[in-house]
Amino acid sequence: MKFVIASALMLLAPAFALAQTTAQPSAKSDTKAAAKPAAKPAAKTAVKPAEGKTAAKAPAKSHAKAEPTSSRTQLKSATNQVAAGIIAAEAALSPAELAIAERVHVGRMPCELGAFVTVTADPATPGHFHVEGKGFKYYMSPVATTTGTVRLEDAKGGAVWLQIANKSMLMNQRAGQRLADECMSPEQVVVAEAIKKNPPVSVLDPLPAAK
């Protein structure tokens, strides 16, 4: 009887061993299957903070780019202000030059040979004048002289406007020619008429005979 039981146990032992072996891979497979879904969410969770870091860095780059642009704008503005200050300083006149400017005759003046010259004061820059005519246009400022003659010059254009009591004249110094002569304002016309009626005594005229 014992022999029969032992034989049966010996026959059943391989079957139990096979059953246990089959069960172990299944358990491992179940463990791996359970681990994989858990790993995927963890990976996704790890990616999101990385995106957040990228988003956080982007404004910093934008801010860094904005700073040089702002600096260039400020530098350009400062340069323009300095240039405007230099121009204003160059345009500023001395009290003596401003006094000469007050004596300049303005308006449209007839000249010889049917020409005209128009002298207009610049309201934006005291003491400066626009001198225009057919084929020319100058921007002039007063220059002091030792003779008392009113003199306006355009240093860039090389032109000079000379005004005396009875007439005015426009010259191009660079070309060495007169652009307009015998120009007269209403005030100069009055003086010219008075000179014709009572011409000044010339130093070359003989002295009147003594009585």
C-alpha cells in the first residue's frame, strides 16, 4: 500500500513542479505589465516641468533683447539733442549782429534789368533772413563791418547781400559776379531821390571861388 502511495506521489511531483514554473512567468509578466503603465505617467509628468522651464526662460531672452534696443534709442535721442544744441549755438547771434539785423530792409525789392529780390526774416531764428530771386535762394545772417554797411552772408552758398542808404546789391563771391544790383526798398527809394535833388559834394570837385 505504501509503495502504491509513493508511486503516485512520484508521478504527481513533476506536475506540481510544472504548474509552479508556469505560474512564475505569469506573475512576472503581470508585474511588468503593472509597472509599465506606472512608468509612462511618470515620464509625462517629468516632461511638463521641462516645458515650464522653457517657458520661464523665454521671457528672459525677450527682456535681454529689449535692453539693447532701448539703449540704442536713448543714444540716438541724446545724439539728436547734442546736434540740435550745436546748430542752435551756431545760429545764435551776438547783440551787435542782432542790432544789424534790425536795420535790414525786408520785402520784395525791384532791381535793375527788371530783376527782383525778396528778403524775408526767419521767424524761427531771430536775425536770419531768406534772400530769394530768380535762380537763387540763400539763407543769410548779419556780419559786422567797419564801414557801417549792412552785410548779410550765406557762408555755405558763398553769397553776400550789401545794403547801403540808397540801394542794395547781391553778389556771389565764389563766382565773382553780381546777381542783382540797384535793388531798392521804399526807404531806399526816398534816399535815392533826395540824393538826386541834392547830390553830395565830391572831394574831386573844385572848391567854390572865394568872394
